[in-house]
Amino acid sequence: MDNLILRRCRSQFIVMSLFLLLPALAVKAELSLPVLWQTDLQTYTESGASVADVTGDGTAEIVIVGRDEIIALDGMGKEMWRYKTRGRNMTYPSVVPRPGQPALIFSADTSGQMTCLDGTGQVVWQKDLKGPSSWSASVVCDLESDGALEIVQTDETGAVWVFDALNGNVRWQVVVKGMPVSPAVADIDGDGKAEIAIVTGAGELTVLDATGKAKWTNSIGGTSQTWGSCAPVMFRSSDGAGRVLAASNEGECFCFDALGKLVWKQPTKGAVASGISVGDMDADGIVDVFVVTQTGVLHRFDEMGKALWSMDTQGRSLAAGALIDMTGDGLLEYVLATQSGHLMVFDGSAALLFDRQFPHRTINVTPAFGDVSPTTPRLEMVITGGEAGLVYCFGTGANSDSRATWRAYRGDEYKSGAWIGNVKKTGSVAVREAAAPSSSVQSANDLVAPPDLSADGVVAGESVRLTITNPGVTPVVAVATCSGPDGFVQGAITRVFGKHGELRLPVEVSVEGLYRFSWTLMNEDGSTLAKGASDLTLKPFANERRLADEASKALDETVAKLDSTNPLIAESLRRERASLRDEVSASIPDYARLAARPKWALRLCDLANGAAALGATTSLLPFENALWENRVLNKRLPEKAVATLQIARRTTLGEHEPVSVGLFNPLGRDIQARIALEVPKGGPAVTVLQSVPTVTSIGETSWDALPELIEPSIVTVPSMETSEVWLDIDTRDMQPGAYPITMRVLALNGAGVDVPRSPQAMPPPETKVEIALTVLPFELAPPGSVRLCAWAQLNPGCVEDMLEHGNNVFVGPHATPQLDAQGKLTGIDFSALDTFLEPLTGHDVVVLLSGMPSLKGEAGTPEYLAQLGSYLDGLVPHLAEKGLGMDSFAMYPVDEPAIYGWDTTNRYVAFAKAVKTLRPEIMVYMDGGGEVPLFEAMAPYTDIWCPGISMLAEDSPAMRIVRKDAKHLWSYDCAYAYSRPSGPNIKNVNIVGQFRTAALFAFRHGATGIGYWSYNIGEDLWGRAQMEYPLVYSGKVKPITSRRWEAVREGIEDYRLLFALRSRIDDAAPDRVPEPIRAKIEHLLNVSLPAMIDPAYEEVRVGLGRDALDYSNNDGTIRAFRDELLDCAESVVGIEAKDVSAP
């Protein structure tokens, strides 16, 4: 591999390493989008803006829905009015401008209320739907082409409603299967009347006629929640034919004609939410279809389904991009805002014209365009800022008459989901010329160009890898493309926040010819640091077949060599050879697999030769396995063949030290391996676990579950696969020192045990794992130094397991007040509470009393206060008798009160205020996020703040309130930001980022607690569960741990170790801790911890893909930090030992 080295100012360097070729996107920094103004709405915005003439004065205004309100802004961002809705808003308002009079605004909320407001914020009409409505915009249309406008609205019962737009009278209502999302409405069959296309979470696309009669229904596959379902889109092709587009949760985009016949379908890289937009980008008369997946891959197809682009933007996207001419050349640009706040503008050649990362999310946003600012002659772009509640207005280069085919969510202010205005190519239009093929590297800085590049390494199924080293303090952006001879553009974009990063560019070689790779590295402001390009002539599948030939030859040679000495190994390779040749000779080979399979086979040959060199009875090859990875465990291979594996580990007193051993079987039959442990007297307690496969919510295999390996301690290792043995080494209740631990692996039916056939004893082949364990005489901080709460059902064995893993916060019931007919408290039933508390006795725990006691009256009234006072007077001493003082329990009146708005927040405040009025010393617990006014209302009565864990890193107004007023700052996680694709598919999540470093993240940001939804509440994880929240698996007598749950414990122990080291700095006298040791600890706390935690947080905040997350969050990164952590502990131990021995 060769390096590109370019010098930056102040002697900083950036290194970009080439694995195959340094590719990147041509970047044109030619688009200026200045921020004209921004406004803080003080509310969550979960959708984009609508821009239209709201007041009827001929100029555009802005309509936005907040959490439970509809808000109108003028062209300068000043609030005109705000209307409070009955329920939460998770949709987009549609607007009907009416010249000379206020517009009509339509929106439905999650309470099931359909509302029509006028442009002054006054109610025109309201109707109740059959159920809630979420992620389904109201569509304004003229179904019968009679001049009378209708509103099409769906709800989650499957109802499709049509209302009279002026008075709300119901025209008709039908029901479809599943929960519908935003409809598309247009005349696609040319009969003068509109059709309505509906997609539901049941994976069905239905087209209705103007009277509600179903014309056809097609399955598009997959099921999804409403937020993840793809709203359909309608358009007319260049020949005038009507088309309906829809995409599935299974990664396919479909195009149907007006009669429901499939015209084409194309695979997409990931599930698609409402991410489709259409238009004629290059004004050639051919419609372009843009589909952005939930994983951020942007596809561009033409109207007949030909693939034109595949751009990995590495940003989760649930809304479509806009299509508008922003440069004034008559050609459209594509404008995308991802969930994570990444704003990008692409031109027709896939060049990136603009790139901006917001400091917050932009949730479900399609940028909206209109002439809203009276100070500029051009169109403006409006973007909403998610939880931040901000609204931005950008200046653009688009004129008021600029071409625009998709200028808002669902295309226009009517939310039609359709574009029927295709213009065939006439006359001349501006054409952006592609750069001529070349091989070059350009930079304003010194740059060492790569040598001639070979095409031998470009194979199907593998990405070109670009590694970036950035010693600067600011992030850099790397972009890459590969343009093929057929015009297909493949690209990728990433940001690097830490010292190192990686960009992977998927490359598919479909036709023979010249492939142009280009790359660019730039600062966040768009200034170019380096760029270059190089060309390769590639032939489809040539490299794959060459690799297959090499592997087949190696297998032939290895089989011939080992047939007589190691026949069982030769047998396995013979099967591998036959399978490989079958794949090569298949009529339609899977070329991605055909590239990976030969490389696998070549490694098998190396291992087979190594195993044979160890002896004729070699049966299993041990290796130290990755601890924190649940994927493809059975296909991992050792780096080399050894008979005895040696592992060295350090730990401190009281920790659990996990060791994962992989056992690879090179033989042609499955091996039954018995595990035998030898632990010295006085040594640690060692529990042997094994990983077993389960299926994930998206159909993958996960080796997450870790059941205990019980007698006779036998593990099955399939032929040519790896099985895992997990050792949990418990160093509590022992003395520090060096402890050799030996794990003997006996291959009971291994090579040689079946010959000769005469009766005799034959010892099984044996493999050893020797672990040199050093236990340092350094004690962790007490368990109460960090709190862990995993919401749980306390089934048998659960409390013990939770305490063992550091869980020391438990959610339990209130006692039951007993009231007479007059509402007077006559007694308190503590039986249910005592049953809950009994297994917690003697442990340092905090109990959260969930809900409110069953009292009469409204909180705050004299009657209620009297009852509550009597209840608290009985509760507090009873808890004290159980060992729970005032710092060991708290009221937990409402779960996530601010997330659900003022109603739940007011309930929380009323109860908390009543408690504080009577007993100020009782703590009150609050969890979740919310807007600033809600936090301000709760602050006087809240002792324990538990926001979502990602909020800990924010310097937001809400978090400033929390940090100012919190007696305790905890956090919890139910969002699982490291999962890809996003959502509760958690078994195969990046474990290091999501679980292993969570406690360290809390430590970094001054929190003293973490939490998870959930410990065991939810679906059974042994099967395929949609919501993979639980941390453990169900067992007959006790829960079965998971790799994720073990990672949580390791993180908690590291927190306690960091806490103890920090205490040594704070408490030790200068002569007890010499400056070099103090400096090492300070470096750990102030340099190494932030260097590991902060870039990873930024990567997940901006929505980078799984490859980028894995590059930064893996066993290697946590091992390096852990080594430094233990070095510090060992240094302190050494100093204290010298002090003790000093005269």
C-alpha cells in the first residue's frame, strides 16, 4: 500500500492510505447558501416546513408543526401565530393558498383529530378520525376535476378519508390493509379523474379511484412501522404513461403502470422510508427517480429503471430530497437533508456542490423552497432542526421561475406526492461537461502521488478502502466516486472526527471499459485539501475468476500433500474444492460470493498446512477471539495454526475479566470437544460459557447469547467452522498476584481416535489455552460510585444476575394506601413493596417508586395533600427499616414526562410539587428529553435527572438546566444509535460503542449513572423478535446472559476504576503520588478518554455507516484504552508498595 502525504499549515499532516486506489468524488465548491436567519421555536419539530402564501398577500410564509402545535412564521422568521393541537404532530401540514384571503392549512395528529385552520390560525373545521395519524400528510386534490377541492387523509386503523376541503364534510371513507402513510394523488390513467395510491406497513400498494373503489393492489414485500413505510410517488414518463413508484422495507424499488403491471424493479441498498422524489434532472425529457434508503444510500434511476447513481451518504434518511435548479443553468440539483443533520447538494454528474453538517438533527426533512424573504430577489430554502427546535432560512441562487419538480415534502404545498409536469427536450439546454479521463493528483499542498495502479484487486462484493489519518483538531470530509463507461456513478462520503477514519467505496464492474476513480479531501468549510483522479480499464468478473482459479489450484496441491498424513483435513478441503467449482460453473454465478469464497479457500489451505505441521492428530486450532462482535463468528479463522494458545491478561481486584477463545475445526467432520479447566488454589472463580446462534430482527445470525456450559462441558465444533468458548474470570474474594489458568480442549472424536480398529484406549487429541492472569492489588471504587438501571421484570434469578452485573437501581411499586369512604387514609399495605424489596436487602441500591400512590383528588388540593402526607409519613420510616435511607429511593411519577408534552409534564410537576411541599428531602426522578419550557417547569422539583445518554454531550439550553439543578445526573438508552440499519435491531449492534463504552461516555460527561430499556421486558430473543430491547435471554431457572450484557458490566467496572484513579489524584498528597504518575493519570482522563469517546459520539451523531463505526469502535480501540487504564493502576500500586516498604 502506498500513501499520499499532504502538508497542512502549521506542520500538520494528513495521510491517506491506498488499499487499491485512492478514489473520491469530484467536488465543486461553487454553491453559496448563506443563512439569512434562524428562529428558535422552543418545540420539537419532527417534520419539514411548508412554504406557501399563508396570508393571501402574494408573498410566501412558513408553516411548521411542533410537538403539539401548528406554527406560522413570516418571511423574516417572526412568529405570526401558534395553534395548540389536541395530539402530537408527526406529519407535514398541507396548504391551499387563496389569493386575497387567508390560506387553508390541513393537518392530522396522533390523537386522531383532523384540523383545518385558516391563515390566521383560526379553526375552520375539525373532524375525528377512527384512530391516530402519524407520518401521513393531508393531500389537497381535485379528485373529480370539478373545481371542488378535497382532502385525502389516512389514519392508523387503515382508514382512507376524503373530506370536502372547505367544510370538512366526509365525501367517502374506505379501509385498506395495514397502517397507511402519505398518499399520492394524480390522474395517471388519463381519464380526467385522479387516482389515489396508498402504501401501508403491511407491505401493500393499493390504488383507489376517485370514488374510493380499489383499482388494484400489489404486494411490495416486507412489513414496517409507519415511520419506516415508503409513501408512494406518481409521475408521467416521457411517453405520457402514468407510473406509480413504491419501495419496500426489504430493499426493492418498484415501478408500476396505471393498471398495476410491473414496469421495472431495482434493488436498493437498504430499506426505504418516504425517500422517493422525481423530476427531469438534466432536461432531456426522461424522468429521473431518486430513492434514498434508511441507511443513506442515494440511488438515481431513469424512468425505465436503469441505474445511474449509487451514492453512500452515510446518513440515515427518512424523507426525500428536493429537486430544483439552484444555479440558474436550467438543470436541477438534488438537495438532501439526512436525519442526522447532514445537508448536501448534488448536481447531475453526482458532484457535491454543497456540504454542511448541522450541530443537531434535521428529522424527516425535505428542504422546502419559496420566496419567503422580502430582502432577496431569489428563492429561499427552509429547513427545520429537529429536537433543537430551530428553523433556518438559507439564501439560494434559484430564481422565482427556476425549474423545480420537487420543492417540498411530497413535492409541493399540496403534498400530492406526484409530478405530472414532465417537459420533453426542446431547443438547447446547458449541459455540464464531464471532465476528460485522466490520471492525476492535484493539491495546493505538497502531495506525493501514488504510482501506477493495478486493476487486479477490484473484485465484486468488496469496497475500495480509503484510510485517513488526521492529526488536526477539526474534522475533515472525504468523498469518492467511480464513474463507469456506461455512465453509472458509484460514490461515498464520510467525515473523520478523530485521528483516524475510513471511507469505503463500493464498486460494481458491470461492463468492460474505462472506470474513472476520483477523490477529494476537504475541510468542513468546503475548502479542498487534496484531490486527484486515476483511470482503470476493468473487465467484469475477470478478477473473480482468476481468484477462483488460484484457489482451486491451491486446494488441489494441498489435498494431494495432506491426503496421506492428515486425511481428515484433506477431506474437508476436497469438499471445499467441489463446492467452489460448483459455484464457478453455475449458470448465473454469485460474483460477490465468488470473490470471497476463493480468498477463504486460500486461507484454509494455509491453515491446513500449518495444522498438518503440528502433527497427524491435530484436530482443533485455538485463537484469541474478538470479545465484542456478534456477527459471522462461525467463519472467523485463526491467524496461524498453534497447538497451545498463550494469553496474558491483567485485571484489578474485584473485576470480571472475560476471555473469548475461538476453536477452529479443520477436519472433515464435526468435533465434540470437552472443556476442562485447571485453576490454582486460591485463584479466581471461572465460569465457562459458550456462544450460540440466534436470528436477528432483520434475518441475520447473531452469536449474542452466552449460556453457561454445564457438565459434561462439551462443545460441538462443525467442520471447517469456529465455535467460541467464553471464560468469565471473577477476581472477587481473592488475593492479588499471578495466576496461571489452563483450559484443556479434548477433541473426543478428533483425528486418530478411530484407528486402529482393535479394542484399546486412545487419548483424544488435546489443545491447550494457557492464560497468564495478573491481578493487581488495586481496588475499584465502591459499586455506588456509578448507578445502573435496566428496567426489568424480576423473575427468578434476575435480581442476583442484575446485582452481579452492576445493576443497582431498581424500579418498583408503591405501597397501597387504604382509604375509607371519606378518602381518609386508614392504613398502608406494604406487602407488594416488601416482596419487591426483600432480595435487595443488604445491597447498595436505589429504588425508584414507579407511578403515583392510589389517592383521591387532584394533586395539590388540600384533600390530596392530606392523604399524601399521611402516606409519606408511613412510607419513609418503613423504607428506613428496610435499609433505604433518603438517598436510596426516589419518586418516579411519570415516565418520560416532557417527551409527551405539557399534559404529562403538568402531571409530573403537580405530584412532585406536592411531595416537595410535604417532604422536601424526598428525591424525585425524571427521565427523557423535552423542550426548554418543560424542563424549566420540572427543574424546581427534580433531584435525579436522567436524560437520554446522547444528551449528556450536549451544551443545549435544556442540558444547561439539568447541569445547574441536578442533584444526580444519570442517563439511559432506549434509542440505540449505533444500530445499523437504525432501529431496535440490537443483537448485532456495534457493541463497543453501544454498550462497552456507555459508562465511560457517562464518566466523560460528568454523569454518575446509565440505564437501558430493557433488562428482560419485551419479546423472547431466542426467536426472531422485531424489538430486540432485552439484554438477557430467558432461562428455566435464571436468565441467560448476552455478549451485550457482559459489555455493560465491563464498562461499569472501568467506570469504577476511572473513579478510583481520579480519587487518588484528588486525595493523595503530592509526595505520595509523584508527578510522572499524576501526569499519566491526567493524560488518561483528559486526553485518551476524550480521544476515544468524542469522535465516536460525533460519528454516530451525524449518522455515519456501520463500517465507519466499526473502524473507530472495536476490540482494538477498547484494548488500547484498557491497557493504559491498567498501566495507571499498576503505577499507583507500585508507588503505594514502595511507601509501605519504606522505613
